[in-house]
Amino acid sequence: MATTKLVLLTFAICRLIVTVGLTVDPTELLRLVVEGQLSLDPSDVNTASKDFGLMSRAEPLAVLHPASAQDVVGLVRTAYSSPHGFTVSARGHGHSINGQAQTNNGVVIQMSGGSSRSGTPGQAARVSEKGMYVDAWGGELWIDVLRSTLEYGLAPKSWTDYLYLSVGGTLSNAGISGQAFNYGPQISNVHELDVVTGKGELLTCSEEQNSELFHAVLGGLGQFGIITRARIALELSPQRVRWIRVLYSNFSAFTKDQEFLISLHGQPTSQKFDYVEGFVIVDEGLINNWRSSFFSPSNPVKITSINSEGGVLYCLEITKNYDESTAVTIDQEIEDLLEKLDFVPTSVFTTDLPYVDFLDRVHKAELKLRSKGLWDVPHPWLNLFVPKSRISDFDEGVFKGILGNKTSGPILIYPMNKDKWDQSSSVVTPDEDVFYLVALLRSALDTGDETRTLEHLTNQNRQILRFCDDAGIEVKQYLPHYTTREEWMDHFGDKWDRFYQRKMKFDPRRILATGQRIFSPSS
Ligand code: FAD
């Protein structure tokens, strides 16, 4: 077994030397004996060359399956200290859109998958009931984190809509869903991290210890280090969820209600919803799209019968969590809240389900799409943070304008409170107290319909960005994708200098996460 690893490693090193012209003494690199596996297997390399977006491809020379944080340390230290260096990209579940976890001619560290690798490799995530936190391996998927914490009746507070994403991957962006108005994004719910910097040092960081690294890494697009462990805040897990959707034909009534609901974040639990999202219905086909197979044929109201403004309807999606002790009051609490809203009166759709089933809702849709061959298709997704003051201009220009009655996938829209986002983290948001996520989650299909082609949807994304630019709507991309230094500087705005200085401090050779295309490696 050890010999096989050594042979594989020698192959990888020889290929590195040949391809990038490293002048390293091979015996030095052979000291990199990993507990896990450094793989040249074509199927590993092929997987690491792609992502969910299926729009870009970059082939690494090798893929490391680490068995410990020390494996990550060993590889990064080698890359950093080699005379010419080589690039290293952590890959979670590869659910990026534009090659953010890929690297050409470097090594991808496949953080997710394989045996259960938690804060301590080989063990499930470790829960502290007393401390109300869980320690998870950076590559752990959120679904597995949830399974571990539920054994103690606990659950993380802030989520993404989809749980087959890695802890390190979402914390490198923000991690948002309908709970963010209340708890902030996932990056606001982390106590501590273990991070391997671009120099190969393994550091524990938090608000108190190595705080600059802590803030840099959260929302840091993988630029400053590789998260090997995250300590995540927990709450008592609710048992069930009342899941409600109501429709609006009027955009300003819709956003007014959404903004009202998120303004209740400081209120007692009984007086607010636990989750606030929403989506746009531009064409009727979308009513039962992959994210919203919710409206049943036995709808009390025929959706087409609702008079929509410019052909567009808006759906507010809210939930209330409960358990045995609160089951008796939940109906009244919901009624009191709904009474304050201004939706189309006949359009209330309600369902009730276990908490876990609600959190894992998108996975069910994934399985359906997979069975129809509609999951592994290109995804030209565009995620924007839009300032509250300009959301109605965005509605006019994009939902009622550019999209032209055809969306080709779900469009989410929901507001968040900026004061729940720590301004010392690396993530950038618009400069207003409330901003919206608008997520155009579209799939390109080759069915002969020219409005569904990758080219059409990509052009439309460009048109949307141009429209915002021309109209002076200061959007920020979430899960950003840019290709030039100027665009990145513009994206970070007055946070750029700090971002740059932190990069020079924690990854001075610029070898980490080059797939983000922010920095080029130094030779
Ligand atoms: P990857 O795509 O593998 O990596 C993303 C970036 O993080 C890369 O730059 C990579 O190098 C870096 N990285 C990965 N692991 C680490 C690590 N351990 N340490 C440091 N850097 C690392 N996002 C939301 O916020 N909310 C949602 O509701 C949501 N829903 C989604 C639903 C689907 C179906 C999909 C495909 C994506 C969704 N996302 C959502 C986006 C998701 O958060 C991003 O794709 C994110 O990158 C996580 O994916 P991943 O774990 O596969 O990371």
C-alpha cells in the first residue's frame, strides 16, 4: 500500500516537473508522504476538472484526497517552498459555476467525499452539547453535519437551500438562505476555524485568536487558506415546519411585505417567521419548476386566473418552525402574521413537514432532475445582491423587461439585513441596510428552443449586468465571477486594498484558489 502511494506520488512529481518545469529535488518532494492518497487516476482528474456549471474545464496534474489536515499542510508547504511553486485548489463538492475550484497544472485537494472526515478525520462531526457547537471537517457536506447534530437534538442555525455543499465551500462565499435575515449568513455563525494558509501553516483562528485570518477566510473565496475545521453555532432543532406560499400580482406589495417580515428579526420567535424567501413567476411553466414542485393540481386557486402585472407574479415563501410544546399556538401565530400581509387573498398554499425534510427539499428535486437527465447540464447562473432602493427598477428592467416571459429556471428573490453581516469578513454587499438576493438559477438545454441555449442565457446575463450598470444600480455579484483585475477591484471597492494586503500576508506566492481568477501565481 505504502509502495503504491510512493509510486503514484513519484509519477505526480515527475509530471509536475515536466509540465511546469520545476527544478525541485524529487527526494525533497518524496518526503511528502500523505496519509490519504495523491491520485493521478483519470476519473479523479476528470472530476476535478469540472464543476456544476459545466461551462469551464481546467485539468489538474493530480488530486489529493487528504486523510488529515496534516496532508493539506504537507502539500501546501511543498507547493509554497518549491523554487517555482505550483498551484493548489481546495475543492468541496465542486458546485461552483465558473471553475472557481479548478486549477490548471496544479493539485486539487478534494476535501469532500470519501470516508467520513470531520474535524478529526475518520470521525463524524463532533458535537458539544454544552458549548452548542459542532466541529466539522472543511470538506464535510452540510447534510452530514445536520445528521450528526440531530443525534443530539441540535442543528445549525443558518442554512443554504441545498445541503450537498461543503462547509469550506459555503464559508468561502457566505452561505445564505431564508434564515439569513434572522441569523445572518453562515459566515456569521462560525466560532472558530482551522486554516492552512498559503505558506502551509496550520492556524486556529477566531474573533480572539488570529482574527485577521479568521475574517479574511470568511467569504474569502478560498484566497487566504484552506479551511480544515469549522466550529459552527447550533440551536435546539425544531421538529416540524409549516411551509407557506402566498402570491402577489403587485411587486411593491410583495417587497413591502418581505421587508416588513425581515424587519421583525429582533422580535420574539412567536412573532416572526423563521424563514423568508420568495421567487418570481414569469411563465406558467415555472410554477412547478425544480425548486417549487409545491403547488399541487388540487390548488384552491388557478394561478392563471390571477391578474398579474405585466405577466409576472411573485411568490412569498415563509416558514414557521415548531415542536410539541409550540404546536398549540402555531396556527394563531401564523394567522396573526398573515393578517398583516397584502397578498392575493385566495392564494395561500400550506404544507407541513419534518424540519429535516424542509431543509433537504432541493435534494428531492435534484433526484427528479437527475432521473430525467436534466441535472448534468450547463448552468449559467447569475446571483446578484441588489440594493433595496433599486429593487423596483430591477423588476421593471429585468423581470418585466429583459427576461421576456421566459426564465429557463427558478428566480429567487429575498431581502436580508446588512447588520447581520460582519463587515470585517471578506464578502462584499451593497451599501444599504437592506439588500436583496436575486438568483437566476437557469439551466441551458439543447432542445432546439433557442431561448434555452447556453449562448442565449449567457448573453442575457451580460445584458442584465449591462442594464444595472447603465441604470446605476449598484449590484454586487454573489458567488462572483470576473476575469480581470479591474473588475475584481471594482467588485471589492474600498475593501480591495485590505483584500490585497491580506492575500500578500497569507498567500504571498498566490498559489491558492487560482480558479477564482483574482490573482496569478508568482514564479
Ligand atoms: P466548491 O465549488 O468546491 O468551491 C468553491 C470555492 O471555495 C472554490 O474557490 C474553492 O477553492 C473554495 N473552497 C472549497 N473548499 C474550501 C475549503 N475547505 N477551504 C477554503 N476554500 C475552499 N449558495 C448559497 O449561499 N445558498 C444556497 O442556497 C445555495 N444553493 C445552491 C444550490 C445548488 C444546486 C448549487 C449547485 C449551489 C448552491 N449554492 C448556494 C452555491 C454554493 O454555496 C457554492 O457553489 C459554494 O461554492 C459551495 O459549493 P462547494 O462546497 O461545492 O464548493
